[in-house]
Amino acid sequence: MRTVLMVAEKPSLAQSIAKILSRGNMSSRKGLNGACSVHEYTGSFIGQSAHFKMTSVCGHVMTLDFIGKYNSWDKVDPAELFSKAPTEKKEANPKLTMVKFLQVEGRGCDCIVLWLDCDKEGENICFEVLDAVLPVMNKPRGTERTIYRAKFSSITDTDICNAMNHLGEPNRNEALSVDARQELDLRIGCAFTRFQTKYFQGKYGNLDSSLISFGPCQTPTLGFCVERHDKIQSFKPETYWVLQAKVNPEKESSLTLDWDRVRVFDREVAQMFLNITKVAKEAKVESVSKKEKVKQRPLALNTVEMLRVASAALGMGPQHAMQIAERLYTQGYISYPRTETTHYPENFDLKGCLRQQANNPYWAETVKTLLSEGINRPRKGHDAGDHPPITPMRAATEAELGGDGWRLYEYITRHFIATVSADCKYLQTTISFSIGPERFTCVGKVVTSPGFTEIMPWHSIPLEESLPHCEKGDLFPIGEIKLLEKQTSPPDYLTEAELITLMEKHGIGTDASIPVHINNICQRNYVTVESGRRLKPTNLGIVLVHGYYKIDAELVLPTIRSAVEKQLNLIALGKANYHQVLEHTLDIFKRKFHYFVDSIAGMDELMEVSFSPLAATGKPLSRCGKCHRFMKYIQAKPSRLHCSHCDDTYSLPQNGTIKLYKELRCPLDDFELVLWSSGSRGKSYPLCPYCYNHPPFRDMKKGMGCNECTHPTCQHSLSMLGIGQCVECENGVLVLDPTSGPKWKMACNKCNVVVHFFENAHKVRVSAETCELCEAALVDVDFNKAKSPLPGDETQHSGCVFCDPVFQDLVELKHAAMRHPMHRGGQGKRQGRGRGKGRRPGGRLNPKKPKDKMAALAAYFV
């Protein structure tokens, strides 16, 4: 019996697909990485019985990065990143050990069926999976085919079974176009970002952005926002005048007329028109026309339109809307949400999708009417050849989806029903009046057939007062005629919906990446999202864009990126050579980079006007070890210390608070220590600003605090305060936090594990002795007599935190408050000899137990 491995893009998709193909008759188990499950069942594959193993990845398996030394900002000239710096594929998430997991499951398999999402990124992941799995699979006999690709657009029984019966092959060209985009964005983005970040953060203190990034798509996106800001700033309002007339067809009613000239910008001319018309006492009907008009139903829904509506009407950011749409797709409620197509294929089962909605109380009546009277074929839209438009695939209730999930699903469903409904028809009546020599008009609309506006009421024709019945030559008395003074108003800041439209029009990004670029400019503090989801550029965003315009406008204009996107699409279609496109584009940007570096003074002039130099920002905090003057603490991102006398800047740990640490000094360089803390529920540790930036020992890296310092005698170092191996991560050490009393704790110097112990103890010290059972350092604890939890009213005890039964109830494992979503640890007590209690440090990986604490630390560093 053959074994067939099948791989989907997400664990939830693997489960849904396996359930459909096995008709619910499958066994499931967790994979070795804990994140992915394996679903097994027996069935037939291409006419032979086979054993199926369905599993998944979690998005991209690999990511592109520079090799080791080129990741150092200090040692490498950014210009080298364009061609010299070699790149390599690394595991996208090393913690998931995805390659090892795929190889374990793929070993001994005969065939592989790829169920990755059917877009360019999905094709790229197909080849990442193949690179991992093919070496361990059984070798094919002769010319036997072993690699298959499933093409599907929704997680429904019909679509999945159909895909299984019509398996194709993965598309190498589409995968290459993604590789090209990744490499271009990495090389171009990193070179510009590293150069401008180092240049400007070394000069200015209040930029308030930890990274001054550049991206071939991100920067033109910001350019659109700043362009609108500039229009608003340069706008000069003009005064204009409008003639407004009201006539009284009947005694009680009045009708407001619109002037055919619309407006005039000269006060005297406007006054003249007013004087002419005021002479007349009656308005004469010159013509009455009636026309039947049609408001067309919408085109089928694609990604860009969904993101526009989500932002403008539902108040959801594009990134958030996309995440919800993906969740709805993986749960089988909607079809694939990444599509550029607005045209349904001829064989699409529109009635089947519509029947699913026949029992929803919100639109059941409309759906039943459509099914009984017959549906309209949707309008002919654009067929991009990728996926069908976004369509609801099964019924749902508000209780099932809840909140934003329901709101987006409701819109998608209403939009779909509208596409198969009739157009809205209305009768438009236009009456033309003359008052003296001037012409005025009045327009009224009456709906004759509401069509799709019943299901999309926000598109309905607004109810207006009905126009009086009249004929040519009729005269109506004039109620009033007056001159209104108004002013032209500036445009408003761009909404996300308008920005998405501009990005699509100019070919910036793809339907999948547009939300990411918009999210990036918000994260980088280049724009802020104001009410109505309008994007207002910050000072930094404005200065950057103006600087690019001053040096090289093509860096910010959409033209060059649009041309690159076209080249990438040609690679996907097999019409352009991957290496030539890459080489040509990188050559252009390399030249631009050199010119940018040579001309950076132009941007710097703009920066000087808007931002303060380092020396003028921040507050004095700690003393410099070189000149013994106070260094200033700059709180704005990225937080750092600056000595204006030595003109040196020292980076600090981010996302926490920094304060002086008891005016204690580092024994190596005489710098005053500072204390970093992530809050009372998090962890804190002291650090020397100089050692943090210039590691003093060979076994230390940049960015290490005193809790990782290997100084043998310093009272703040790991050597003096380290207790034992972390209870959760592979190579961390639990270090006593000497500032935490009376709520004492020790924290891992690598991950976010925090162990609370000995609350209300008077003193806690790390002893030089070690535990015989687990090699952890012993701890000496002093309690106040009144609050001592020790047996027999004792106030002092020395023992092992993990093994000593006296300490057993006084130790509680938690996770720091800023914990990373990858860590799924609870916050409850863990007592008894569970994980970490009585365990030997290094016991998980290192069977040889270290002889003493210094040997343990040496083993940990090496």
C-alpha cells in the first residue's frame, strides 16, 4: 500500500480537508513540534488503495536572510547588501522545527499532495515543503509521478473532492516571482533602512521611531499620504457666491431650486444676478423631462474592494480585516479571500451558494424570492485567472461568528446576494425654471424597482419630497431668492479606503501585501490613524518624503515600483528571466543608493528644522565612565543614553523603564549602572551602558545585561546571582533579582519565566554552595520573626529552591507580563516536584552534570 503525504498551509485547514476527504473517519495525533497535527486515514489514490497522512505547515517554512556577519549593522557597509552579501534560506520560525517535523512525517512516503493556498505565496511554500521532504521520501520507480498540487478556492466538500480528482503540478515560475520579490525587498529595504537609521538616530533625539525604515512599496504608500497632506497645507480657500431660489407650488409647500450657473467667484457679478432675478415675481416652467434610470448592482467582490469597505463602512483596518477574512475562510464560511477577480466562471454554482442563505432571518425573504423568480447573472467583471470572487460558502449566525467576524461575513453575504439581484430602477424628473433671464433646475427621483438596494439598503436612492405635477409654461410664485456666501474647502486626509484605491491603481503591492504596507507605515510612526480611519502623516513621515523628493523623487513615486511589479508578474507567467530581473533592478537601486548617500545632506537640512539634536534632548540620568559627567536618557524611541561631552550614544533595552541603579558602578569601566524593568509583574535587571554595547568578555554578545555577564567577582553578575537552569527554555539561567524584595523573584535571562519566592523575606542571598541533587546554587533566606513561614518560628534557612521541602510551598512559577504569544504557560502555582523541581540544570540536553556553578555557567555559554 502506498503512503501519501498531504500538506496544507495551516493546521485548521489540514483538519478540515482531512475530515472532508476521509468522510470523518480519521485518526489524529500531535506532530513532534506541538503546533501541527497529523490526520491519518485509508482510501484510494489514483486507482490504488493508499494510506494518507494529512498535515500542515504554519505559513512560510523558510525565510530569506543575509548570512551571519552581514546581519551586523556595525561591521558591514550597507552598500555591500546590494550584491556582495550572500543570502540564505533560514527556518522562518526555528521554535517550530518545521523542516525536521516535515522530514519525520515524510520519511518513507511514496507521493506528496500539496494543499497550500492557491496564490503565488502558496506556490512558493510548495517548493519550500518539497525541498524539506523530497530527500527523505521513497525514490520514484522509473518515470513515476510523485508530486501533485491541489487547486481549490473554498473549504467545501464539493470543492475539496473536485480538487482531489483533478490534481495538477506546482508552478515553479510563480514561486520564483515570490523569491525575486523577497530578495529585492530584503536587499533594497535593508540597505536604505540601515543607512538612514544610523545616520539620523546618531544625530537627533526626538524622532520617536526605533527604525527609520525604507521599503520599495512602503515608501510610495507613505508618499500618497504626504502628497495629500501637502495639498491640504498649500490650500488657499476662495470665497464664492451661489444664488438660491425657493418657489411655492402650493400654499404650504416650498421647493428649493439649483442655479444652472452653480457659483460665481465675483461678489459684484453675483449681486448683479440677484438684482436681475429679484425683479421677477414668478418662476416659469421651461421644460419637464422624465427619464427611467438604472443604478447597477455591484460587481462580484474581490480583496481590494472588501478591504475598502471594511475600512470605510465597518471601521476595520486592512490588516485586521484580512486576518478575520482568513479565519472565516479556514472555518469554511467564505471562499478564498485573496483574489483580484470580479467575474464568476460560467460553471460556478451560484444557486447552491444562495440556497445556503435561505434560512437566515436577515435576508431569508430576499433569497427565497430570488430562488423562486430566478437569479440574474452577475455583471461581467475582470477575470485575473486566480480565484473566484469572495463568496459565502455556508450559512452562519451572529452567535457563531460574533463581533467583527459576523460584521465582515454579513457584508460579504449581502454583497453576494446583491450581485445576483436585479438592478435598482428609478424615475428621474427634471424641471427647468426661468426667473427673469436666469435658469434654475429641480430634480426628483422616485424608485420604481428597488432591486439590489433591498439587501444593500445603504445604496438605496434617498427618499425625496415629491415634485409637483406641472407642465411647460406653468407659473409658480417665488417664495424667496437670496445670495449665499460660501468658501471652497481643502480635501481631507486620505482614508485607508482611498489609499487602497491609489495603491491598486498605481500597482503598489498585491492584494495580499497592501494591508501589510499600510500597517507598516502606522507601526513605524510615519502616519497616525485619525477618526474615520483617516491617515495623517507625522512630522517624521513628512520630512522623510520631502527628503526623498529633494534627493531622488523616484524613491517615493509609485512609477518605479509599479514597473518592478510588472517584471515580477512576467516572471510568474514565465515570460521574464528571474536572474536578469533581479540583477537589473538591484543595479538601478544600487546606483540610487550611492546617489542618496552622497546627497543625504539635503534630507538632513529638513531634519534639522523639525527635530532636536541628541545633545538637546533627554534628561540627565547616569554618569559616563570616561568623563564622569552626566549622560542624558532619551526616552523617545529608541530609548538610549547620550554623553554630549564624549559625543557617544549607548543603546538600551527597549519596551521598559530605565532608572539609575543605586549609583553603583561597573568594576570594569566605571560607568554607573542603570536598572531596566518591564513592570512589577515582569522582570528587571541592572546593566552597564558600556558593557551592553561593547561586550567585555569573549563569551558575551552585544545587548547583554549584568544578568548574563560572566565577570567572576562582580556582585551584580550572573556568576554571583545565577541560581540554576531555567525550568522552561533550553539555555537560560534563573538569576536572582536583588531589587525585587520584599516580593522576591528570580527571572530567566533568556525567556520570560519569572519565579516568585519568599514573599516578605528580609534578605535573600545566593550562596556559594550548590545542591547535591540538582546542582542549583543554594539560597540563604532571612525572614522577620513576625512574618516567618518557616517551621518552628525559625527566621533563617539555607536550601535549594527546587529540592528543599521547607521551600516547597514558597515558590511560584509565572511568566513575565510582557510574555510572547509563542509561550503558552499558565500563571498558576506549580508546586511539588514537578517540572523544574529537583531537575538538574542541563538535564534535558546534557547528560554530564557540571561539577560546580562556574562550570555550569561555562557550559551554558560555550
